[in-house]
Amino acid sequence: MLDSKKKNRVKTITFFGLLLVILTGLSVALSGYAGKHSELVKDRNRALTGLGEEPDHTIDLLVIGDSECYTTVSPMDLWKDHGITAYLGGQSGQKIQESYYMLKTALETQKPKLVMMETNVLYRSADKPDALQDILYEAGQHYFPVFRYHDMWKTLLPGTKAGETDYKGYVPRTNVQPYTGNRSYMARTEEAVPVRGKTVHYYMDEILRICREEGIAFMLYSGPSPVNYNYKKHNGLAAYAKEQKIPYLDLNLKQKELGIDWQMDTVDKGDHLNLTGARKVTRYLGNYLKENYELPDHREEQSYREWNAEADRFFAAIGQTKETKGLPATDPDR
């Protein structure tokens, strides 16, 4: 009887050992293949894949969050104006645990000087009945990327649209759908919508702990979006930032300084910014970052010449040259 139990135990250990080896091997192989063939990677995973392909220790600014993150910052404009090397680790509908693993993935090869988190993720990741399932799923994808890339073959099927070209995580979107709602969406109030949820607080604590242990500065920012923000949320976020002793920049309160025109600068009626809106935000952010953080200017360094090449591709794609000063012609401040 004892021998039978031992045999079963050995079989179980052997099975899981082999499974671990197989999953690890497939993960390494698929991760390498995905890095070389990013066009086959689903859009939602492309930022994470591209981040892993950046040369080691070259990203000084990592921006994480959901779609409000990757539609508010243009890395190539930050490069052109300030020589800041920024990467957008944003994902559509990014959950807080995905923000955490995006940071973990970045730190495998990078040592950013600053991490910026767009705050919409803090209000869309409250505890849900399937929260544990999401936590286990994201952990599994991080440690065994085979689960993330297992369906890359589907992008080869006839009729499948090619992914959009991105520039350090940013995709220029030029469509215009004006916002026609309440322009006073940031009217002052004493009411607040707190940052809630055990899941949110746990992963935020972990993100802040990692940044502090690694000596990485951290800040929260809210991109301009009348669909997603109001003064109640501002109050909740400001209270959370004060409690955690971290900077918070609410760009919804800086619309005049930004020059935001809700008739021209939104791609989908005030939910997300388009190219002109993102470039306005980036112009403001670039100056803000230079004034408040020590982010080096790499424009004259030979080891960063690929950033110049990427910038040339970006500005050619949007119909400008890298040397063009100011904003697109649709900008009323030009």
C-alpha cells in the first residue's frame, strides 16, 4: 500500500515537472517568435511584446494604464522636444493586475527613472465576483507567456486585419468625433468618489513598493476625458495620492493651458484624444516632466540613434518632419 502511494506521488511530481518544462520551453520559444514578428501579435499584447524588445536600460519613462494612457502621450514628440525615452505600456481595458505585470515585465530589462500611471484603471478594476480568476489568469500569462501568444496563428487567417503601426506604444489616430456634452464637467464640488477595492489597493501597494525599492519615481496623472472624469473623481484621486504621498497631475483641470478643443481633439466624442489632442497633452507634459524630474536628453547620443529613425518614421506617417515646430495646423494655438 505504501509503495503504491509513493509511486502515485512520483508519477504526479513527474507529470507536473514535465508540464512545467514544456510550458517554459514553449513560452521562451513563442516569446522570441512574437518579438521578431510583432505583426502577428494581437493589438492588446503588442505594447508588452514591444517593451520586451527594447534595448536594455534605454527607457527612462514608462507610462502604464488603459486606453486613456495610450491615447494621451506621444513618445516621439517627447523625444523630439526633450530627448526623453518614453514607452507606453498601455492596453485596452487594462486591469490593475495587468498594470502590475506590465511594470514587472519592464523591470526585467529596463530601469525607468519615472513611472506614470493613468488613473482611469483605478476606477475600472474594482473587486468583482471573478476577481480571483482574473488574478490567476494574469499571473499565468506573465510567468508562462505561451498562454498569451498561443493564438498568434489566428492573425494569419484570410481576412484578418493587420495590426496598427505603433511608435513606442502609441498609435496616431486622426479621426475626429467632437464632444458636444457638458463643457463644465469639472465643476467644483466637495463630493468625492474614493479609490475602492481590495484588488486595486493590493496591486497599487505592490506597484508603489517595487518603485520605492528600485528607486523609481512614481506619479499618477489623469488624461483629459469628459466621458471618464469629473470633479468627484478628482477629489477621490487627490485624496488617495495625498495618502500615498505621491504626485498627482489632473490634466482635466489644465484644459486652457493645454489648448484642448473638444470639437477637434477627440477621436470618439470625448472618451479618448486623437493625434492633435495627444500632442497638446505631450507638449505640456514634456515641460512638466523637465521641471519636476531629472530625465536625461539622449538626442545627441549615438547609442540612441534608432530613436531618431523611429521619430522620422512617425513624423512622416503624420505628415510632418521631425524639425517641424509647434503643433498640427488644426491647433488653435499655433
